[in-house]
Amino acid sequence: MSELPHIMIVEAPYYTEIAAALRKGALRVLDTAGASHESFTVPGAFEIPAAIRFALRSRDFSTRGRRFDGYVALGCVIRGETSHYDYVCGESARGLQDLALNHTLAIGFGILTVENEEQAWARADPERRDKGGEAARACLEMIALKKAFGLFPR
């Protein structure tokens, strides 16, 4: 990419320390790539797609036509005793995929959907599975793919 991308990070810090580990991994990747970024928090993973949609509808556009070149969604949903987990996981993933497809967005999916806190830490820790870093890399790679198809910048 000739211009360095500007990324929106949307974080659901329901599990504060896990979210911080995801953010650390994502920031390390974005900073290494030279990408600029702005971070926003929302109450939970369910609200992440709406936050990205709000950014799309905002009037604060860059000269490239859109405020952000890509989006990184970070959060964690741990299965509980009710079906709430299924709705939050499914709807946040569906919402992000709908945004990506309907608006041609580069979105890195860093929402952990796990059975317990041990699984969450194994995935969130930047020194282990580094799912936050993985989401940031996916976002940057999708921005590069958009460029290859002549869809960037937009």
C-alpha cells in the first residue's frame, strides 16, 4: 500500500484483562505495519457491528472518502449457563460479515468465542495464540486485497 492505512479498533472490554491482551496483540501488529488507529469501546461483543456501522454513517470522512480503511473487532464471549452465548456469538459474527459483504469493508475478526477463561487466555495472550494480532493482520491483508482489486482507497 502506498498510503499507510487508518484502522478503527472496536473493543468490547467485558472481560477487561482478556480484552487488554487482545488489544496489545493488535496494536503490536498495527504499529509494526505503520498503520494509524483509533480505538473505541462498546459494552459487549453484540454492540461491535453497530459501532462500525456508526462510523460508516458518520460525516467525519477523510479525503479518501471514508474515515477508516479497515476495522478490527476485539472481544471475548465465554459460554455461560444460558443460550445468551449463542445469540451474542452468532449475531456479532453475522453483523460483522454483513458489514464486510454489504459495504466492502476490511474487517479483522478478533472476538473470542470460548467455553472457559482458560481457553480465552490461550487465545488472547500475545505470546501464545495472539488472536488480537491475528485479527489486525487479517484486516491489513484484506485492505491489501481491496487495493489489488482497485477498491482501495474507498
